[in-house]
Amino acid sequence: MTVLHRLLVAITPPWWSRYRLEFVGNDIIAGLIVALMLIPQGLAYATLAGMPPQYGLYASLLPVVFYALLGSSSVMSVGPVAITSLLSASALTPLALADSNEYVLAAALLAFLSGAFLLAAGLLRLGALAQLLSHPVVTGFITGAAILIIISQLKPLLGVSASGDNTLVVVIHLVAALPQTNLLAASIGVTGLFLLLFSRKNTVPLLLRAGVSPNLARTLQRLVPMLLLLSGAALVFVGKWQDDLQVIGALPSGIPSFALPELHADWFQELWFPALIIGLLGFVESISIAQSFAQQKREPLDANAELRALGAANIGSALAGGFPVTGGFSRTLVNAEAGAHSPLSGVFSAGFVLLALWFATELFAFLPITLLAATIISAAIQLVNASAFTHAWRYDRAEGGAMLGTALGVILFGVEVGIGTGVALSIITLVWRTSRPHIAIVGRVPDTEHFRNVARHQVVTDPRVLMIRIDESLFFGNAESVYAEITLALGRYGKAQHLVLIMSSVSHIDVTALEMLLHLDETLRPQGITLHLAEVKGPVADKLKESALPARLEGEVFLTTYQAFQKLTTTSVQP
Amino acid sequence: MTVLHRLLVAITPPWWSRYRLEFVGNDIIAGLIVALMLIPQGLAYATLAGMPPQYGLYASLLPVVFYALLGSSSVMSVGPVAITSLLSASALTPLALADSNEYVLAAALLAFLSGAFLLAAGLLRLGALAQLLSHPVVTGFITGAAILIIISQLKPLLGVSASGDNTLVVVIHLVAALPQTNLLAASIGVTGLFLLLFSRKNTVPLLLRAGVSPNLARTLQRLVPMLLLLSGAALVFVGKWQDDLQVIGALPSGIPSFALPELHADWFQELWFPALIIGLLGFVESISIAQSFAQQKREPLDANAELRALGAANIGSALAGGFPVTGGFSRTLVNAEAGAHSPLSGVFSAGFVLLALWFATELFAFLPITLLAATIISAAIQLVNASAFTHAWRYDRAEGGAMLGTALGVILFGVEVGIGTGVALSIITLVWRTSRPHIAIVGRVPDTEHFRNVARHQVVTDPRVLMIRIDESLFFGNAESVYAEITLALGRYGKAQHLVLIMSSVSHIDVTALEMLLHLDETLRPQGITLHLAEVKGPVADKLKESALPARLEGEVFLTTYQAFQKLTTTSVQP
């Protein structure tokens, strides 16, 4: 391999080496289909994020290209999505008025910061970070955010205005404002929403029954949102209703000017934390999509490459003045089903969006806002996951509670409080659970070398040798409880001369627990009880050698429980 | 037992039934010795808390009485201590000027809130809360706080003034102010400090060598601080130096007026969180003292009773206008060594403090502040624990780091940031550790039913049956890593037809991990690999029955690894 060749390999994207020329046709078709979906979604999610609609298209150009260069998933479609748009609106609203010039500039800074965090995390190989959020918390968050989105979009859907500091107030204002419903907007919006919801399950079967080929039927189904928007615009144009309901209005034609966002110090202070949250949640959403498709296609997936690619995608969105983006589930699904072979399909879809920006902006001038709201609501409804809650609740009350708490936190107090509540609940549950470890007094299963819980099995014990199995790693959160449980057990086995702690489930002993063991040894000695350990795992034993324990322990460290039982029962004094 | 008798038992303190009349003499003597120590400490810690000195004595009256009624330790001495005084100053300084009327009122509110939290926690039986702080974090916190205390007391010791937003600035100002040192104050203070430090180790041996009886020698040593303060006051009086250095000045004689603190809404908002922290840290400090003495004396100790007693003690301090209090180590030690038999000794010491307030306040008028600073510094020096850091660091880098981070956080950014850093570091360490669980491919120890790590032992394996032992509970923080490790292992054992996960160390499987297992099963099936479980613990098995796993799992759940190995090696297809 020449140096030039090596250099080319280093700078070409990971999927490039697997690419073949015959894939291009498929990628162009998939790109077109995704673009026809991306345009209505982009316009809609921009309004959800509080941005002028065209910025949803700006945010759909560079991100896909940058993702194609760095990402490891061949079908991922990066762009504006519902959740990050909602998060962006929540971060930007305190800073400036929606649609204002400052708001747009702050949105670009938010995308840039979010991208910078993701890129840095990828370079630092922090891909494992996504593990910090438990599934119930993520599901609860998404459900809560989806409900928030639906509530926020009822206003444009019905053509009413309602505002308030928190969701309850907004809902009350909304109900109070119902008599002011714009009947024209509401009829168009609600009809559109029903068509979208109806088409999702029924378009393909209906077309199949009409004799359309399955592939064409699926493609046509994906064009429903675009067709709906165009028909809505045509309807408004024909009916001359543009003054009777809110329309998008004339969009500036052509491409945006590319520039680094301005860094205001006071904005930075307000936006760095939301940017971190948006980056983290966007990554969690995107990586779980990428994982499920990678498994279907049996492709390798590199979490750190995904972090870098998403980071670059967000910086790309910021360069065009856009807002935060991430991988979107429905678009990725469409991209995969349309036969995309590589991220090149994304580059083609960006090209089609660009063409639309140049030549088709007039098409959207008469587009009624209520139909964008219908598009968003129909997407958000899919995100509400009630069955996940019943499953989690049935399996584990604490986790069901964490999921519900997260969802309610998001709905009632906003996305940041919600996610904070969820993470805190997850960690508290974890500490709580490990703080009350299961410990079992064990005895020998007759005529074997196995030892089992005396409470669950018929086993042989010796009153002089108390054997306790500790079923959890020992750490500061449970050292005290374990000590108390051991003391309790010793109280019940008053004749014990030896205490054997079976460490087969103990993977780690921290400093606090180590001090507890030393202390236990000290208090047992004057009572004539010797402390022994058994089945200490390799890594734990290696570490204990560094501590004061081996020197100070009077008893032995046995390899197996059986050896301890054999030796101690034969050497114990008869009571 | 009559109803009256039962009622009496219910309202008498726990130690009362063990009390005998002959203990009274001992308790009175111990009470006097503790009072002679409590008076200088009370005056000193009040100045550390930013309060007028007499409030240290007010805070030494009701707390001991209330603790005596509710507490379970017979020797605990409750009153002002260095750490909570520092914490109080840090909470109150933003609200009002030290020594001002508002400051004193806010301090009483702080003590009241702290007491209310403790009392509520005790009634809710949250005694296990103390476990949330690991030993390294507590040790790091105390060391950091002690260094902060020493730095803060160098100013009154040298008679200079220096201030600043953070410790580094204070130290720089302090160094810059050194030329303005009040030489008279500094000579008295530094001499006093050396005498205190010297006397701690040398008074008893010197007196013994002089033929004094051991008991008397120990008692005399305890009187050194009081004697030092009185000599200092006498020196200032004789030398007429009261205008040349800072003295306490005339203290109001008599007892304080008892009243509930005023509850200002804005103070409440500022103080509830510091009150919670002060309560928690005070409880951690106090319970660890109580534990060590209870073990020495083989007395039962009830953490929830301690919570209630400390809560009542703080409310008692607040009633007299005092500031937060907790159990003090040195006074408790002196109380125990002086032969105290019950908390009644504390009641007697409160009586002696009351006598001093009535008849001896003039004694303190000429007391130089520099000697109070010397008293505080000599106590704080004992709290600095560098060897604990080396021990922790040698055993575990992460825990040594958490300890150092806590100490540095306290010193550089204040007590609240410090304790927050410590708790966050503990929890991150915990999640991090469990997020990278040890998993081992195991094989059979020849001719036994035991299975051990193939990397550490000579064992028999079958290429068709891959057996993996998971050495940690499965939860959201490690589900992804375990999945990745299993995939990696399957890659190396390409001929595997069966995968057995040995769950002997798995005490809990959360929803995220359960989904991971289901997902693993789904991806293995099309590859012709069957997933089995073995040695699932009772509580885990009980819970799994509630989930979708048993219905969807194609493989079996074996009782022992041996049974799995026997059955699968005989039924596997020859490759």
C-alpha cells in the first residue's frame, strides 16, 4: 500500500470500500423518496422548533452529507426530528421571540454547541455514555415529549392561540379558547390528520386490493404527506383562503448563506447545558435506530463513529443557520425500505431538497400551517408508548414508576426537569436496590459439594460454623446493612465459633466495605468468633492483597465453600 | 403491667430502665469536666459560625437535655462542633452580616429547619440514609473542611483582616496582610496554639513523671484549654491590653429567652437546602461517633432514635436562639473517659454551663479572640486525615480520587460544592464500575461439578457449548457492554450451537437488561444458536416469571451449570 493509498483509505468514509457502482440507481431513488418525506417534515419540525419554515430545509442539507462522510450506518437519515425540535424550542424560548432574528441566530449556536459536544465525545471515545439512560427513562421521556408536542400543536391545528408557563395552564387556556376556533383551519387540519392516521395502516392494503404492485403501493403510501400538503396548498390557492387562515407565505428562494454562528457570551451561558442534553438525547435516539438497522443488515456499528458523525451533522446544520438535528426513525425506515445501499442516498436526498429550495418555494406559499400541525401530531402519536409502561410496571414497580415520573415530569414541568427526574430516579433505584442486598445463610446439600440457602432447601448445617453468602458487590451503599444483617444472623446462631462469608457474588469491595470487614473482624474476635472468607473471585482477591485485610484477618481465605466447611467442622471445639 | 406503667415506659428515654442511683456521682463529675471543655469550645465555635460568642453557650443548654430524652447512646455529647459551625457560616453569610441581629435570627431558623428535617427523617425511619455517603467522601469532606477552618481562623489568630470570594483569594489577601499582623495578638495566639498542641500529647506523661495519679493527670489535661483561656483573659486584664487586641468583651449575663424562630419566606427558600446538608452531615458525623462508642460499650444503637434525638437537639438549640449542633467526638470521648453512665451527665454539663452564664460571664470579657482561634485550629488539625487518603489511593485510585476531589472541592469552591462533588464522584464511580462488569468464559474443572474461568484455570470446554458467567447484576448501565462482550465471545467460538449464561452472580435484572436478553435471543436464533440460562437465583427467577422472557426463550433454564453442560454436550450435533 502506498502512502497515497493509505491516506485515501484514512479519509474515505467507512462504507466506501464496500460501495459498488451498481448501487447508485437504488441510492438515487431512495434519496428522492426520502426527500419527498423530508420536505414536509422539515417545514413542520422547523415550526415546532419555533423557526421560520425554510430553516427546516436548510437543516436538511449539510447534515446528511457530513453524516455520509463519518457515519457507520448505511441507511441512517439525519435531519430535523420531533424530539430535538421540541427540546430546541424549550431551550431557545427564554432567549428570544420565536421567528425573530435573534432566535434564529441562537438556534444555530445551539446546533453548533450540541455538535461540538458530540464531536468531542466521539473523539474522547465516550460512546458508552448512552448507557447512562435506562430504557424506561428514555421511553418515558419520549412519551412525555410526544404528548407535549401534541398539546403544543393543537393550537395551530385549530387556529387558536393559547399560552402559559406550564402545560396545565396551556391546556386550560386551550380549552377556554376553543370557541375562537378557526373553523376553516380546523376542518382542513383535522381532516388532514385523519387522512394521515388512516393512510398509515390502510393505504397499502387498499392499493394492493386495487391491483397495485406491493413496491409501488409502499412508495405511494410514503408520498401521502407530501400529496396532502400540496393538495392543501392547492385548496387554499383555489379557494383564495390565504387571508382566512395562517399559511406559510412566500419562502425565500435559493440556498442559505453558510457561516459559523456568532458566539455571544451570554447565550453561551444559557445554551451550553441544553446543547449537552439535546446532544445526549439525540444520540440515544439515533444510536438505537442505527443499532436496530445494523442488526437487520448485519453491519458493524461503531458508537464513537456515530458520535463524531452526529456531531459533524449538527455543526453542518449550524453552518447553514439551521437548528439541532439527529437520526429520525421514520425517514431511516423509509430509506432502508426504498433500497438505500449507502449514506450516498442521503446525499442525493439533500440534492433534491436543494432543488426544491431553488425551484419550488412558491409551491409552499399557500400551504396552511394547520396541515403542518397535522403532520407533526400524526408523527408524535406514534411515539406515545403506553404498553411499554404496563410491561415495565408489571415487571418492576420502581422502573414503571421511573418511567411514569419521567413522562409526567416532562409534561408538567418541561423536558429538562423531566429528563433530570428520570436520571435521578434511575440512579436512586440502582443505589436503593444494591443497598439492600440479598444475603443467605447456606448449608450443604447432603452428599454433594453444593451449598444452598437454608430457607429454600433441605441442607445440612453445623451450629458452630455459620456460613453466609453475600449476593451483591460490597460498597458504601450497603456495607452498613450487610453488617447489620450479619450481626442479626450471629444473634440467631449463638453457638457459632466461625463465620464464613461466601463471596461468590461479590465482584467488588470498596474502601467503605473494606473498613466494614476489618471492623467486623475486630468486633468478632473478643467474642471468640473467627471470620473467614470463601470463594473470593480473582480480581477481588488481587485487590484485597493491596489492603490491610489479609494481614489483620485472623481466619483463612478458602478457595471453596466446601473446603471451608470440611476444615472448620472438623476443627471446631465441641460445644 | 398497668396502663400507667406502660405509659411511663413509653415516655421514658431508652437508657432510663438501665439507670441506677449509684451512677449519679459519676455523671455529675463527667458533666462538670465536659462543661469545662464545652464552654471554651462553645465560645470558639460560635465565632467560627459568625455568631456572638455567648450563643455557643446558649446552643449547649437544651440540645443535651433533648438528646438525653430521646437518644440511644449513653455517652454522646451534643453541642456546637467545628464542621457544622463552618457549614452554618457558609449558609448564613449570603443572607446577613455576621454578628448582626438578622444573622442570629437566621441561624436559629437554620438550626430549626435542620432539626425538623432530622426529626422527620427519624419518624420516617430513614436512618439508612447515612449510607449514601461513602467513607472516602466523608473523610475527604472533613479534611477539606478542617483546612478551610484553619485558613479562616488564621485571621483572628494573627489579628489581621482578609476576605475574598474563594479560598485562593483569601489566602492571597492573608499573605498580603501579614505585615499588618497584630504582634501582641499573634504572640498570645501562636503561643496558645503551641501550648494546646504540645499539651495534647505531653501533659499526661509529664504529670505522670511528676508523680500525679493517672486519673488526675488525664483530668488536668482536659482542663488545659479552659486554663489557657482564663490565663489569657487574666494576662489581658493585668496588662490592660483590651484596646490593643480583640477581646470578647462583656457578655450578657443570664439565660437566653426561649422562643420559636421566625419563619421568613425568603430565608426559608435560601436555608432549606443548607439545613438539609447540615442535618445529613451532622448525622453522619454523630452516628459514626455513637457507633464506635456503642461497640466499645456493647450497647444497642438505633439509627432512627439517633435521628430523632439529633433533630430534637437542633430544635432545642433553635429555641434558645442558637445555631446547628451535633455530636462532638472530643467531648464524647472525654465524657466516656470521665465515667459518664448515661445522658444524664449531659444534663449536668448543661447545668454547669447555665451556672457559668449566670455567674461567670465577666470572666470572659477580657478573653482575647486570638485564643479562641487557637482553640479552633488545634481541634481542626486533628481532623486532617492524610493517611486515609494514601490508604484509599493505594487500594483504589477511583476512591482516592473521590476523596481528594471532595477535599479540594470543599477548599476551593466551598462546602456545598465539595460535598456535591463527592457524592457525584461516588455515584459515578459506582455506575462506572458496574457498567464494565467482569464476564468470564468458563469450563469444567476435570472430574468435578465445578466450572472456572478458562483464562485462569486448566478446564475442559466443548466448542459447541459456550458457557459465560456474568459477574454482576444486569442493569441499564451495563446491558449494552454485556451484549457487546457476549457478541465478541461468540465471534471467537464460531462453532457454538448453545450459549449458556451463568447467572450465579446476578442478583437483579432490570427492564433494560431484560430487553437486552430478549434481543440477544432474537438475534442468536437465526444464527442457529440457542440461548440458555443457568444458576438463576431464587428472587431473580421469581421476577423473570412476570416477564415475557420464559415464554419467548427457546432454550432452557438449568438449575446448575453442570446439568447444562451434561445435557448440551450430549445433545449437540457433531460439527
